[in-house]
Amino acid sequence: MTRKRPLGWPWAVAMVALGAMMALGLEPYRLWPLTLIAFALVIANAVRGQAAWIGWLAGVGYFGAGLSWIVEPFLIDAARYGWMAPFALVLMACGLSLFWAAGFWLGAKMPNRSIGLVAGLTLAEFARGYTLTGFPWALVSHIWVGTPVAQVDALIGPFGLALLTTLAVALAARLDLRAALAGGAMLAASWAYGLFALSQPDPKAPTVTLRLVQPDATQDAKWDPVHGQMFFDRLMQATAAPQGPLGKVDLVIWPETALPYLVEDDPTLPAQITDAANGAAVAVGLQRIETSAEGTRGWNSLKVYGASGQDLAAYDKHHLVPFGEYIPLGDLAYQWFGLRAFAAQTGAAYTAGAGPKVLNLGAKLGKVLPLICYEAVFPQDLRTGERADWILQITNDAWFGTVSGPFQHAAQARLRAIEQGLPLVRVANTGLTEVIDARGRITASLPFGTNGYLDAALPGALPAPPYARWGEIPALLLLAGCFLWALRKPRATLA
């Protein structure tokens, strides 16, 4: 039953189309049944032959549709960079699809090909999430955000949930009644567990009121001097606004790189900001620089200021965006060849911070784990060894457009809350600005693409769930079990 001849154009187009159909389960569409159907058809075809090609073609469709927002940064200055947008999307989709091709190829070499494909693809997704700096965006497990199944993430993490989803689909794709029922039972049990978890009492919440400020600073105007002053005025007006029904504000939070000026150029800025806050501390996303004999370096940072602009805590983003916030090997290019533009110490690139860090903001605000933008994509970045009381993500999603990117980014933040059993507060320049409880539910939010602020209560924290304690170990054990299963030759000739 193995297909010997190469795929023809109709089959190739069909595989790309099925991959694109799979992406409809991601935000903002949430059509997860279509993902399961298309995924089953992809696996069913791969079992019969040409698995590597089918994996690559389906991946091109999946990543091409799911990551279409990647063109948005190039359209901010379309006259100069717009021509690069289609190349960026094609290269991204084709490159990430190589992981799927490798996973499908490996899986097809196993005696039990359908289970082998589950193991191979899961291993490929692990590799995609960790290789070099990693890019675990658009995992198949992300289709479950907003459904009860997402609660399984607290047990086995996003890669484990991706494995579980792929296994259920692969069993259904065998066109065997018992296998299909087993796959359906797995998803039904996951749904039932999620309903049970969501029905449990909420943890006790601290009496903390946060003010989340969203200035709607669009990227094309963000650094323009005139617009920069306007956005700064919006931030200050929201910070100084009277207290609302929740009473006194304990912490005001500004988004990533919200401050359009360097504190190094005007040391009075922190005091101006905290004076407007009516006694509350203010967490500010900003850029900071240091000059030394080696040159001038810059960091994408979070600073927490107290009374009279006093420094309470600071964090430098450590997981930077390749080619967006830094150029790989940029410092070496400067040291070896004198190319200054790509070096963090002399050019426009950021320097990476020391690593994940829990900030102690005092008895009332507790311990907070800060994330800046892209860092919320990486579940491993939240395993610091010290448990926080809550998570704070500041971000500038104006880079991602208005269609899918900001919504996919925010959905991944909800998974981080579930995995850690901690509330997560998300503050974005243009949105999505929202408060997420420890089970991933949105308890308060601002409309996307609006200027405003939100006073919200900080939800409570749950005890550390299995994923927060053990990380990827449960998922890796499941993966090892799949590989052992795949090494057993099945009775059915199609498997």
C-alpha cells in the first residue's frame, strides 16, 4: 500500500491546502475541528508513502497561513522594506517545514508508521522549540486555547499536549473503528478533565489593584518626535487618572518600550512618572543604555519606580528576537571585520540580559516574573527555580499587525498562566491588554487598538502544577513511550 511514484502537482497542492486548513484552528479563527480533520488527512497520506515530502508540503501550508503576520513588520515602512515581505514569509514557511519533513521522514522509518509519525513530529516540534534560540510558535496544541482541553497543559506542557493531539489524530487516521474510538476517547477525557479543573474553586486573591495602560502607540508613529510626545502624554494622563471603584491603585504598568525618551538623557523622568501615579509604583517598559570603553550598549528593559522615581526593581530582556532585536554573531562581525551596524556594543542591536529573574516588589505586590514581549512564547523561560506570585508580560504587538499576530501571541500567554498555575497580567501598546487568571481565563481586558487604561484586581495563584514542577519530563516520557510503540510492527497492514 506504499505509494512508490513521486507526488504529482495535484497531490502537492492538496497537501499544502490541508496544511493551510490546519492553521484555521489557531487564533483568531479557532476552528479546531478543521485542524483535526486536515491533520488526519495529512497523516493518512503520509502513512502510505512520500512522508517527508508530505510533511514538508503540509508544513509550508500550515506555517504560511498560520504565520502570515510575519509580513507586518516589513509593511510599517512599506516603501523601503515592503518588497521583502513575501520573501520573509516564504523563507519562514519553507524553513520551519524542514522540521516537519525530518519528523515525518523519521516516523515513516518505524515499523508502526502511524505511531512513528506521532513520535517523529513531536520530536521535530521539540527541536523547533529549542534549536538555536527556538521558535515554538504555532504548535498544534495552541488550537486548544479557550477550550477545556487547554487545562491539560498544566500536566504535560505544550509539547505533551501537542503529542496527545497528534496521537488522537493519527489513531483516527487509521480508518479502524477501535483506533478511532480510542483517539476520540483521548480527546473526550482531556475535555472532561478540563471541565473538572475549571469547576474547582478559585484561589484566594491578594488585595492588589493594578492599572494597565494601553496608549495605542502604532509602530509607524511610535518613534516620531511629535507622536512620541503625544503617546507620552497619554501614558501620563492615564497614570494620573483618579482611582476607580476598586480603590487605590497599587501598581501602574506601562507596555514594552513605552517611554519614548532615554532616562540617561533626562534623569528627572522617573520622578515625573511616579509623581503622576498618586503614590503608586510604576512599572515602565523602556530602553536603557550604558557607555563603556567597549562602546555603547542598549537593553530592552523593565524598570519599577517607587516614590520620587526611586528604583525598586529592574529586568533586562534576555531572549531577543533574531534579526529583529539583534543580529546573530553581530559582535564577532565587529571584532573580526569592523562591521559596526550589527554589533550590540556599537550598532542598533540590543544586548541580551542575564536571564530569567523574579522581582520582589514587597509584601503587598509580592514576587513577579517579568516577561518582555517574545519571551512569553517560550515555556522554558518561566522555569527560574524561584516561584513567583504572578507573571507580568509587557509587549509591543504593534509589530504584528491587526489580524492574527497579536491574538496568537496573547493566546500563548494564556498557556503560560495555565502551565505555571499563576495569574498573568499582559500590557500591550496596542493590545491585547488583559488580566489572565491561573487557569488561563481572561478576567479583565481592554479593547484592541484603543487608547485607555484598565483598573483590575490581581487574581490568586494556584499550587505549582506538574508542568511547573517537572518541566518537559512528562512529555519526554510520553515521547519515549511513543517511540517504543512505533518500533512494534502493527497487525494492520495500513499502520
